[in-house]
Amino acid sequence: MDERLQRRVQRYGWDKSAARYEAYWREQLEPALARLLECAACAEGERVLDVACGTGLASFPIADAVGPAGEVLGVDLSERMVELTRQGAQERGLDHVRVERMDAERLDVPDDAYDVVTCSLGLMYVPNVAKALGEMRRALRPGGRAVASVWGPRATCGWAEIFPIVDARVASEVCPMFFRLGNGDTLRWGMEAAGFEDVTLERIETRLLYASADEAVGAALEGGPVALAASRFDEQVTADVRREYLASIEPFRTGEGYSLPAEFVIAIGYVPQDRA
């Protein structure tokens, strides 16, 4: 897919899903988020850049960790996500949190400005991952660290069939490279190519629990990356997609609900002290 088109799909797709994102995904993503925060180990007074901040699921606990003496900048391509995170920061009284709309591939921040950069489940949606990782490295001071999480390989993700089911009904692929970074050491190699050193990688296996078919379908169609495409389906297409998707996750049904397997990959890398 053309990179400019993919950025538009992501920007307006996440605008569409923003209001439902946390309701469908907050609990399901908690294992990946908790480990990302542990790896980031943000300390009081540090300056942190949270790339693809979404609704602030990582930004807010990071803000608590760095305290008023620190600083958090959350950036996202989706204007609606930015609005929700900005509102959340205000409601929490987090005056040291700033939220701006930015493209991960073109971060409008100074060089060497941050101690930590985080990216929680955002790199899968970036058309040019190498550029985004390069920008993350540029934003970090010498000795700074970056932590990123992505979904694991397609085979480990129980909801993966939503993509071909939706793609069969739209003109172009919704997320053509969604699972690539979770394959093997791909994320580690990408970080090393961007200039990070001492990169380590770990995998987290978990389950995505949904109490009903409506919740499972809602998460897949309304709260995630295919929301824009799904919003344009008529009633018949929506019914067909629902039926096919439920058939694809039938092996994971538990009574009225579903327990879908999932895997997350988390990597941490450091900017060399001499910043060659």
C-alpha cells in the first residue's frame, strides 16, 4: 500500500475507534502494558516521549512515575486519540503531560531531548518502521533507552482472521504489515539497524477474554485497526463479517464467551553513551 494512503487509513481509522478502544482493549492489553512499563523503568524527574500514545494507557502511569519534576510528551497520529489523552491528563491534574498530534516518522522534537522513549503497540501501524525507530533514537539523549511492544506472529494471535475477512471487502489491505515485527527477531534487528545497542527481546503469552460474541466482535470491528473499514459496511456485509469472524474464533469459545490466545513482543534498546 502507498505510504501516504496507509497513514490516512491509520489516522482516520483510529479517530473512528478512539471512543471504544479502552472499553474493548484495556484489560486485554494489560499484560503487555505492565511489562513495557517495567522495562521502561521511568524514574522521578525523567523526560519521556510516548509515541503512538493512544488514549494514554502508558502516558498516565509514566507521568505518575516521573512526577511533577519530570515531563511526558504523548504523540499520536489520530487527532481524536490526542484529544482524549489531553482530556485525561487534565482530569488527572497531570500538568507535566503534554499531548500533540505527530507522525512517528517525523517527530517534531529536538535531538537528544528525552531520557526514555516508549511505543506501546504502535509500530505495527507505521508504514516505514525504520524511519520511526530512527526518529526515536534521534530524540533520545546519549545513554537513553527505548522500549517498544508489538503483537506477536499471526499464528499466535487468535483474532488474526479479522484482517483477511475485512480485506476481502475493501479495496486495499487494512494493516498489510501488522504481524511482521512480531516474527522472530525482526523487532530487535530493526532497533539495532536504527543504532540502538544492547537490544533485548522477550515474549509474553496471554489470553484475550471476552464475555460474549458481541464483545469479541466489537473489539475486532469497532475498537481496533479495522474500525474505519467496518464503519462503511452496510447491514448485510456487517452480518457476513460477524458470522465469518465468529466462525474463525469458534475453537476458542468457552461457554458464552471466548478465550483467544495472544502473544506480545517487547524490546528494549539503548543509545550509546558516545552517540557515534
